[in-house]
Amino acid sequence: MTAVTDQDQDHGQDQNPGQGPEGGEADERGAREDDRAQEGLEKGSPRAVKGEGRHGRWDDGLIARRAGAASEEADDAGDGPDGDAGPQGEAYAPSGGPLTQRLDSLRDLVGLSRARLDRETLTEAGRVLDEAAARQRLSLRHTVVAVAGATGSGKSTLFNSLAGAQISDTGLRRPMTASPIACSWTDGAAGLLDRLAIPGRLRRRPQQGGSEADAALQGLVLIDLPDHDSAASGHRDQVDRVLALVDAVIWVVDPEKYADAALHERYLRPLAGHAEVTFVVLNQIDRLPGEAADLVLDDLRRLLDEDGMALGEHGEPGATVTSVSALTGDGMPELREMLGRFVQERTAAARRLSADVDAAAAQLRPVYVAEGRPGLGELAREEFTDRLAEAVGAAAAGQAAEREWRRNAGRACGTPWLRLWRWYESTRQLGGLDRMAQALAPAPPEEEITARQRVEQAVRAVADDASAGLPGPWAQAVREAAVNGAKGLPEALDELAQNASAGGRGRPTGGKGKGKGKGKGKGTGTGPGTGSATGRGTGMPLGGRAAKPPRAAWWPAAVLVQATMTLLQIFGGLWLLGQIIGVLEPGLVTPALVMLAGIIGGPLVEWSCAAAARGPARRYGQEAERRLRDAAAGCGRARVLDPVSAELARYREVRERYVAVTEFSTTGR
């Protein structure tokens, strides 16, 4: 820093020979204050960033002596030669333009993604938004162009040639440029240079000759950077910092190091998307004999093409590639003309930020672009419902309800003798009541674990289907939503299974309660539409009694016919008994036929009723299964499918924002 200060003071004394010792002392004091201002800029001091120090503007000694009192009067009026009023308030991009829309979409994208993506992933996008906001507050009339290059490439010579004055030192000593030096063709660039943290003593003016080329460069702010391959790491850090903030860059290469891997791999290849704001200048062509300059220039174009940088040839947008000799002036008028057209377009800042947005979008592509069409299809939803129905025992509950309906029909329409025999057999068997109690007992732990595992398997399967093809963070969010929603799902399925059984025509009860008839007792029947996600699919709600199946309309008639058949049996039997004991007149045929009609008619009526009950029993069982299946599906939808669908909708929303960010891309990314 000391070497640069002494050098700048020498420039000031050489270009202002009329100044005495007081002027030199003032320059020394100004240099010390500039050092303090520079330290404040590096530390982020608000005072330094705003340029409020003595040398925050163009008063670096040389220009202050030239401007004199006129500068002070302009400063007092708030409209100095480099004042921030006026042009500093101009926005570089029209409101509602493509770039503004892209920045708004990127801002929305970052806001919607903060809860799903880590901070490091969104760092570059946040930096682009911050830099865009900072650049929007600065001048539209100025285009900031950096001159970058390797050691010995002649970038400082080219910088001086464009400025028409010896501003940046050149020579054999390396490195010559230790800090960025600015040269502005017009006033009003103080805010831009403050943003680049260039102190006032390193801000210069060009030597303007009043030609058309000089007029075209009005609004240009040229920055001479240190060598990007300097042995001093601080120089490379300054290059990287300034390159992230300027509107365009002129890369100066020489015939010896134009193919240097450090240049291509560290800068040109990563900045290939910034081709529209890139100039690549082959310098020192005076050292190449004959057509060698054209051959080297063609090879340079080939290397840029391999780097992925589009070349602005044949009217196509892209990087400008040319050859000059800054020492002899060969090619410099053409470069000044191209640079003048570029500055007068006043689109460099917008192009640079658009390329920055493209680069940020390309970096974010892996976390927003999915493979295929992820989502929850009808097939995945049906499979999830089938798995829950299997876990809750819907099919078994339907079968149990069907058997119960047919059993009730058999009890209502069966012969009294057969019903009495069945009752006798059930009570005569040892341990019959114990087995009935065991059937009503809760499921064993191993069956409960199996059912719970089925529910977990169903949740994992639907989460895998929904997250298939999604980028990593969003796939993880979908899985977490499914897992969190599945907590307590088996218990909720049990509760809904009981509610489903209560939705039948019968009256649901608890473990003990009043039945439809008189008295109290433990429910021993199995009911429709029931099951347990943690137990066996027995058709009965856990800890409760199933609803009693409804009676068919033809049951009373069947019962009347069955009673008639029983009465015929009794009547025929009594008639025969009376004839046997001699009470009635003998005649065995008629009473035998009456008794035989009752004996045959009873089972026939029971068989007919059983056949007639198959259809209604099957429909009743299917309805019970459907009710339990719907209950399980509703519970799974509310707890798992809806949260998963919400995450997928959130991903689709951010995906739309990402598409809006890349919609008006000019770099093809």
C-alpha cells in the first residue's frame, strides 16, 4: 500500500509542476486519510461505504487542485462533479422488464425454499439478489469495465492507451499494479467506485481529445486490476472481489500465456455464461511475425469455444475477441470503437446481472429440477388404500359380517330341533366358554406388531412413490411429511374402525352395555365393518361389540312357515300317539303324511332361507368392508396423503418460480 501511495504522489507532482511543499504535505495527509477510509471499506464501515471521508469523492489532490473552488461550490449545492444526486438515483433496468421479473421470481424462490434448503445452497442466489439491489440504486449512465490479465500481459499499458494518459505504472518490475485503479470518463460514478472500495486517491480522469471515439466512451468507468496470477494472494483476492461487482471485463492475454490453464479453468470457463459482457484482447501482436497473429487469434477462439464461451461473431451475441498492440497502437482504434458502442448501449449492467441470475439458476438446478413427473398418481393412492385396508382387516371384517348375517338368518329360519341341538353341543364341549372369551381377547403382541409394520410399510411405499424423481431436499421433505403424519395412525385406524361399525343399522356398544334386548352382558358377537390395525381382522371393534345385522323383510314369513312345519310335526306326532294308545281311531297314513310333511318341510324351509340369504349376506359383507376401507382411506388421506400432497404442491410452486427465473435467459443455460 505504501508503494502505491508514493507512486500516486509522484504522479500528482509530475502532472502539477506548479505546486509547492504545502501541496505535497496535503497529499501525504490525504493519503493517510485514504488508508483509513480503505480500512473502513474493507471492514464494512457505513461511513466508508457512503464515501463520507475527505477523499470519498474525486478530491485526491490532483483533481482537487484542478477543480478548485468550483468543486466546493458544487459540493455545497449537492450536485458536484461526482455527486450522488441525480444519476445515482437512476435504475438501470426498467420496472417490469424481463430482468426485474426474473429477480422477483428468484427472490420468491429463495423465500419459499429457506425452510427446505440449507443456507449454503442459497448463498449464491442471495448474493446475486443483494448485488442486484445495490446496483439498481446506482447510475444508469455509467458502465464499469475491469481490465484483467496475467503478469506481463500488458493490461496496464492497454489501460493507459485507452485513457490516453500514463495513469497506471508499467515496467519490468512485477507486479506493478498492487491495487485497483479507476479511470472515469464522466462525473457521477462515486457510488459505483465506493461499491468497489476504490479509495479517492486511486481515482483518475482520462486525457480526452474531443474526438468521436472519446465522445462514445462518455459514461465508461475503467478499472485496472492487479495480476490475477500474482504471487501475492491479496492481489488475487482483490481481482476476485472486483470481478464479482463490475458490469463487464476486458481479459488481456499475450501470445505466450493466452492458453494458461489458470486463466481458463479459474475464470473463463466458470464465467462462460457472461460472454456478452466479456472482451478477450490478444495484446502484443507486434511481437508476432507475419500471419502468426491470426493463427494465435484462431487458436484463442478455439480455446474459448472449448471453455463453453459463446463468441460474438456474425451478429450473434457473445464475447468480443480481437487483437491489438497497446504499445504501438495497432488495433486500438477498433477496440475503442467497439468499447464505445458497448458503453453507449447502456445495457452492460443488466446483461451482467442477467448472466449472474443464469449462473445462480444453473447452480440451483439440481435442487429444483426433477427427473420425470413426480407426484401421487391414482395407482399409488389406490395401493396405499389397499395396504391400509389390509392392515386394518377390512376384508376379514367383511367376511365376518357376511357370516354373521347368514348365521342370524339361519337362527331365525332354522328348525327348533336343530337350533336346540347346536346349543346343546356348544355347552357340552369342555372349555367352550373359554374359547369364546379367547376369541374376544385383544390380539397377541406379535399380531399387533405385524399390523403396525403393515401400516409403516404402506406409509414408506407411498412416500417412495411420491418422492421418486424429486431432488434430494424435496424428496426428504416428502418422506418426513409422510412419517410425521403416520405417527398414531394405527390407533386412529382402530378408532375409525369402531366409528365405522357404529355407522351400521344396529346400536354400537362398548365392552359392557345394554344390548337391544334386556339385561347386561359382554358383547360376544362379531360385527360388520370392523377390524383392528393392531389386532386380528375379526370383524369386531377392539374393546367393543359389533352392530347387529339387519333383518330381511322375508324373515317373518320364513319364521311363520318354519313354525307351521314344526306344528305339523307336533300335530302329526300327537295324532299317531293317540292312535297307538287307542284314543283315536286307527289310520296311520294321514297322520304319518302330516308328520312327514313337517319333518321334510322344516329343513327345506331352512335350506331355502339359507340360499336366499347368500346374496343379501354377501352385499352386507361388502358394504361392511367398504365402510371400513373408506374409514381407513380417509384416515390415511388426512394424516399422510394430504401432507404429502402439500409438500408436492410446494415443490411445484417453487418449480414454477425456477422456470420463471430461467425463462428469459440470454446465455442458454
